[in-house]
Amino acid sequence: MHDLTEGVRRFKRDIFPPRAELFAHLAGHHRPATLFIGCSDARVVPELICASEPGELFVIRTAGNLVPAHTPVRADGVAASIEYAVAVLGVSGIVVCGHSACGAMTALAEGHDLTGTPAVADWLRHADTARARAATPSTGGTDPVDALIRTNVFTQLANLATHPSVARGLAAGTVTLHGWVYDIATGGVEELDPATGRGNALAA
Ligand code: ZN
């Protein structure tokens, strides 16, 4: 905790003052343009990757950047955050960002024993479709973890589209979906092409 306290001190002393005007504006305005759904992994920091300022990204981070499909029975925190971002804040772009060396995808791709972490095992079922797709011969030849990381992004984009607020936005043309993969070692970001499944460097 000492590190965090020191961090707060530095924020107050060095980072806040040059942005005081921005924060004063943000105190009364919340209109982010993008909903960014990434992994909880400590190495994947949306604001840093996108060089974005406070107020620009509405962020949801879950283990494995998983988005449970819509269920009419019981909405969870992820569903509520998606709905709020789209229906209330009016985000126009939604990014689902996977990343290299993802612990969740590695556990699934390598079949790790998750009996000691039942909540994790249960949560990762939201990647079952990705796992099934990644196991097909068409993805053969590539690293199984890497293949699952990519396939999982497409699966979560499909899950995202089942949420009524997102479906309405897609039908009206007011929302666009994007699948990204971030590489921790190089800092590179690829945008995945739904037609080919391949990634194209977002900013060469
Ligand atoms: Zn991860």
C-alpha cells in the first residue's frame, strides 16, 4: 500500500495540476466516446495503450476480457455497465481487446486444472464457444494460446451483440464494434478482420 499512497501523492502534486481545467470540466460532464472492454490483467492498461485522457474511455475489465451473453433472467455488473455506456452515455464505438500471454486463455488452451479456483472455472465458461472454434482444423498451425486469444475476441464481440442496447445501436448504425489484440512485449495493437480472422496493425 505504501506504493499506492506515494502514487496518490505524486498524482496530486505532478499529474493533476496541469490537467486541473480538464478535471473541472469532467466534474460536470461524462460523455466518453468509446466503451473499452479489456482483460483485468495488470499489464494491459487501456488509457495507456490508447494514450487517452480521463473522460474518453468507459472501461470494463474482466478476467479474459469476457462478456457474458445477454440473459433475460438476471443482469450482472458487466451487462449493466454495457447498457449504461450505450443507452445512457451514448458511446459510438466498442472495443473488445484481447492480449498476448493472457492467463485466462492460457489456462483454457492448455487445459489447466481449475478445481482449486471454482469461480474462475465457472467464469471461463463464457469462452466455451471460442474454445470450440479455436479447436477446429482451420486454426491449425498457429500457437493454440494465440489462436484462442484471437478467437475469443470474436466470440466476445458476438456475445456483446446479444445485449439489447448494443443490438439497437448496431441496427441504427450508431454503434460500431472492434476486435483488438494487444501485444505486451512490443506494444503493438492489431485490429482483427471479422471476414478473414486475421489481424492488421492498427498503427504501423
Ligand atoms: Zn488476460
